Amino acid sequence: MEDIIKEILVSEEDIEKKVRELGKQITKDYKDKNLMLVGILKGAVIFMAELAKSIEMPVLMDFMAVSSYGKSSTSTGVVKIIKDLDFSVEDKDILIVEDIIDTGLTLAYLTDNLKKRGARSVKICTLLDKPERRKVEVPVDYRGFSIPDDFVVGYGLDYAEQYRNLPYVAALKEEVYS
Ligand code: XMP
Ligand code: MG
């Protein structure tokens, strides 16, 4: 694996510690609420599974898969829902679980979409954040780590569907994707 990795940005130990902290905070904040985790496929799967184990109360878990509408999404932020939720969001307190926020367009769209469908509240929990790349403001309620503008893989994140199973987050060597 070393041959494709430029640098480990977040170690396995640091991720595990952070996920437990986030789980504790979410447990406190949602004590009297109707929490439903919405994971965004596929990148958020590993993070969502670990996070859910750190939340000490009953939660619903559901997933969505989205893709951007080609070029137009860079200006409009409209995303296409490939797989929708199984549950209704009505009267639920939704926590969207994402692997990474880049431009913010995906989450700005999804937050608005879930609110319009009658969610009681919609908040965002992301493992990684690339603040330098933001195009639209999105309130990040729970953030694991801010990272520089590097293409990263691991802990759910892929390059051409590979490397999702790495237990840490790493920047790829430029020659791998150029
Ligand atoms: P937005 O809408 O915030 O998109 O621009 C967030 C989505 O972009 C993908 N993304 C990455 N995926 N390594 C990846 O594997 C990266 O460095 C990276 N940066 C952005 C990701 O799918 C995320 O959900
Ligand atoms: Mg991806």
C-alpha cells in the first residue's frame, strides 16, 4: 500500500478517539430527540458504522446514494438521488453522516431537501472537512478533522472504488491519479 500513499493525514488511533468523542456529544445532544442517522453511500459507511456504535441510545439508521448532475451541479448544487431513504423523515431529528465536505454543494442540497420533506431538524456530521474548497456555506454541526486540499482515501473514501478499507485517511501520491 505504501507505494500509492503520499502521507497519512489522520491515523487509525486518532480517528477512533474522535469517533468516540463525537458519539458521546451526539448522545448528549439528542437525549430527548428522535434521532435518525442518514449515511451518504458509499463513503460514509465505515464512519457511520463506528459512530453508531458510540451513540448510547436507540437510533434509526438509513442511507441515501446521490450523484451530481454533471457540470450543472457546480453552479446549481442540484444532486440526483440514486437511492432514497427507506424511512419517512417526518418528525425525525436527522443527522446526515458524510465522509467529507468539499464544496458543500451536496450537503446544502440534501439539508434543504430533507427539511422540505418534513424533518423536525437536520444537522450534519462529517468525518473530514476541506474548508478551503467551500463554495456554499453549510453549517457543520459535528466535524472530525479539517484537512488540506489533497485528494484523500481510506476509512470509506475511495479512488476509483479502491482503498475504502484502509483504517486511516491518507493523501494519494499525485502519480496515482494523474
Ligand atoms: P461536495 O458537494 O461537498 O462533495 O463538493 C462532497 C463529496 O465529494 C467527494 N470527495 C472526495 N472523495 N476523496 C474522495 O474519495 C476526496 O479527497 C474527496 N473530496 C471530495 C465525496 O464523495 C464527498 O461525498
Ligand atoms: Mg466518493
